[in-house]
Amino acid sequence: MILTNRVLRLLILIMALWLLTWMLLSWAGIQDDALIHLRYADNLFQYHFLTYNGVHPNYGASSLLYVYLLSVLRTFSASPNLPRIVSDLAHLVLFTGIALGVVRIPRDSSVARLLGLILLLFLVAPSAVRWLDDGMETGLALCFSALICWVTFRQSSRPSTSLPEYFVLAVLGCIAVLLRIELTILCGLSFAILGWARLFTSAKVGHRAKAVLSASPLLLGGLIALAAIRLKMHVLLPDTAIAKSFGAPAWNVSIYVTAKILAGALSFGFGILVFWLFTLFLLWWLRRPSMIDLFANLPFPIVFSLAAQRGQWIQGARYFVWTFLFSILWNILRLGELRNNPAASARGLRLASIFLAFFLLAIPIESWAMYPMLRQRAMLMDDFENDHFEIFRGKRGIAYDVGMIGYFSQADICDLAGLVNGREMARMDLHARIEVCVHDHPDFMFLDTSSINDVSASISLNDWQVCSHYDFRGVNSFDRHFLLVPRVNATQICKQLVGSVPSEVEHPSR
């Protein structure tokens, strides 16, 4: 398959139009957690410290930098769609950056060009829209992952890093870790790659200390960011990481959950995992991998091992996808150095063409599966914007999945998941959280079927009625949430909220 510059640009244009189409089809649906970040950003803008309820400081956001970015952008827009706008822009920047890199691959590096084109297809697939246009910082994290890969690859062929470059790379590492603390792993691997390359290929005896120091800019920047987080928040890991950890190794559970979430993410989960392994196989088959190639393919094994060792609760493909992108890009860049070897190129092209054919056959199936979920996410956002949740402003509520209900109500939410009520609540188990939340005599509850069953052991559901329900849909899951209010004034509240009369609570065990 010959990909001339003209053909390549035409294909990239078609993919860009395809991506924009799916962005429009899914507008303005976002993930529930995105509105947790937006509420933190609103309060940061108003009170100048990190707080979810506007009173007590806490660390319930997965990305400090994203909260600060949204807070700054609050100067220009107060729309609840702000996180979606930011994630859309990040997705477009990521696609454009990768596309420019693919176009710059020399024509005689045909295998790398075709693999780059396949990577772009992954970035415009409907499942990519699901995870990169969900109002979270995932797209930005992938941008930094790609940038760290590119600068590390460029630096690995140089004997040293100049002082201006060192400063710029240190800033890059600092910003990346402030965005997602997990990106410290990439900064460390960059140090390992550059240190190995310079120690064993270019460093002279007596200059090894200088070679190691010149390999450290990203790592140094990352360490500075960790120190800044520690000074600002007094801890390194956010409350969300504590609440979603069993605190003990859970390898079997992690393997099962990871397989499940990657399969559910379709091409942007299981597909991109297979593509990473495919690029690694081609690198091993077509040219001899080096130790730095091994380092560059370690992000996923490291992140998975850390999650399994901590018993971390893995909830989506976004936890892993940045690791795949880093390694895939590295492998493509390394294969781009394969030139003047027609036999090897022909073998690689055949296999890559077969992979591309299977991917193209899967896209219509994925589109059919993803469209209802993306449309329902957009409809859910409309429902929350149209209903009058402001009647709960300042009141006490119990919720499971607190993003949308917390943002649109601006209520004092007691979170059964332990994400936004401070470190002490994050450390509690579910039963203890329920007891704390029920003890505060809530004015409303926003619960799914499972959490209604859990709460019913501590509070009588006979005293509550359902005002409305809201469907949180995944590709292969359907999670209905119910808004419950006290029976004594349910009719009045429900008419104010949705203009309808309440209904009885159906106990899940019935």
C-alpha cells in the first residue's frame, strides 16, 4: 500500500470530518464526573480554594490542573457545557498533532505511515469520542503523553540536552504531572530511556554524571510538581484514589475488571490494547528491539501492576489509554527508522493492511453500538438542565454518582462513594458512609437501584417517594437513578422540580 502525501492528506481530511460528525451527534453529553470538576472549578473561582461544598477544603478531583483550567475559563463562560468544549478542543488538538506527525514520516517508511494512519482511525472511532469528549481531562492527558513520547524520542538520539531545552522539558514534566499524577511514570521512563541511551551509546568515560543529569529534565519537572501538590494539598493522592482503593492486593479482581472495561470500550479499549501489542510485535519482527524500546513499552504493565497491588477500583478505559498511546507512538517512531529494506517493509505492510481491514470492518458495528449510548448521554444532560434542581440549593442530599445532581442542585451532597466529602469519608466503607449520610437527615436522595437497596437497611423507604428517574447508559449496561424526596411534601417538591406527581419507591428486593 503506497501512501503518497496527497492520498494521506485526503484520508486525514475524511477522518477529521468523521470525527466532527460524531462530536456533533454526541453534543453536549458528558460524563458525570466532569461536573464534579466543574463544581470544584466554580468554587475555586468564587472562594479561591479547592472545595466541593464551598465550606470545607478537600481534594476530591482527579486533576488539579484541570480544575484550575476550568476555573480560569469560567471568566469567559458559565455554561455547564464548558468541560465538553475543553475536551472537544483537546481531542482536536490531539488528532491534529498526530496527523502532522504522520504526514512528516518519510514516504519510504511505509510501514510506519500505515501504522500512523491506523492510529488516527483509533482517535476518530466512536468509542474515542465517548472517552475523549466526555468533559474529563483524558484528551489533555493523551496530548501530554504524545508530546512526552515525541520529545523523548528526539532527545534519545542526541548526546545531551541543551540548557534551554532542559528548562522547557522540565516545565513540560511539571505541567503533565499536575494534570494527572500518574504521568510521573512517563517522566520516570523518559529518564530511564535517555539515561540508558546516553550512558551506553554516547557518554565518554568521565562524562557519565553529566549524561545522567542531562537525561533528567522531565523527571525533575515531575518531582517539582509532586512537591507542589504535597505542599498545596498536604497529600499526594486525591481523595478519589483513597475511596476507590481496597488497600490490599487484588490481582484476580484487577485482571477481571480490566478485561471487562477494555472489552466494553471497544476499539478504544480492547482494540487499542491489541494495536499496541501489534506494533510491539512488528518492532520485534522487523528490527531488533533495544533496552530503550523495552522501557517505552512498560507504561501499561506498570500502571496495571500498581492498580492491582493497591486494589484500585478501575472504572474506565481512560485509566489506561494514555499508556497505550505512549508505547504505540514510540513503536511507530522506531519503525519509521526502518528504511531501504524492501523485504521487511513488504512483510510489515501485509500484516498492517490485514489489521486495517479488520478494523474497518469493525467500525460500522462499533458505530451501531455507540450511537445510542452517546445520544442518551446527551439527552441526560438535557434532562438535568431542564429540570429545576435549583430548589435543592443549600439543602442536604444523599447521592451516588454526585456529578450532575451536585452541580445542578448546588446542594450539600453526602457522597456514598466517598469522593467529595474529605479524607475521612474516603477511608470509610460503604456501610459507614451510609450511616453518616442518613444521620444528617437528608432533604432528598439520588440513588441507583443498588444503592437504594444498601440505604434501605438504614432508612425506611416508606417515608419517601420518587419524583423522577434518570438513565445512565453504557455500551452494555443500563443504570437507572431515582430522585427521592420525603413523602410529607413530595407533591409540592415534584411539581416544582419536574411538573409531575410523585410515585412510590419500589424496593429492589421485591
